[in-house]
Amino acid sequence: MNGQLISEVTATSNDYEISTANLADGMYIARIIIENKVETIKFTK
């Protein structure tokens, strides 16, 4: 884990998908902020 910011997006609706097609295989951490609530998820590609 390098701790680098890979992407930052602002969703325009409550139903939003982020493509991982351009990411290299590996482990990632996503931080999601909705109405001042923060959730962190880990995923692998």
C-alpha cells in the first residue's frame, strides 16, 4: 500500500458507480462520504 490518491470524484446522484477498469491489480481502499457520514471500504482487483 503506497497511500496515494488514485482518483477523486463527486457523484451527481445517490446511485453512482466507479469503474475500476483503469486500475492495476491490487488492494485498494475507498473512502465514501455521504451527508457528513464517512465509510471506508477495502477491495481487491
